[in-house]
Amino acid sequence: MTKSIRNTARMVLGVIFGIIGVVGFILPLVPGTPFLLMAAACFNSMEPEETTRAQGNESPPVA
């Protein structure tokens, strides 16, 4: 249960940082690169099974 909450929080933070990073490349006052790096770090630190779910390519478990 705790891993699921932690992974969901990382996914939400990654999406938020990604949106701010994209906006940062459009607006001159907001730096975009640090936010995109933080988003990448959030997505990279997720558990492997959550990463495949986030990418949308779920595969059946191997027996």
C-alpha cells in the first residue's frame, strides 16, 4: 500500500514538473530545464511495475 501511494505521488509530481517545464520553455521568466530534470527524476525513481503501467504497455505476468 505504501509503495502504491509513493509511486502515485511521484507520478503526480512528475506530471506537474513536466507541465511547468514545458511552460518554462514558452515563457521567458520561468526556467524550463530544471523542472524537466526534476520530472525525469520523479519518473525514473518509480518502481518497475509502475513504470510499465505509466508507459501504457502492460504485459501479463510471467509465470
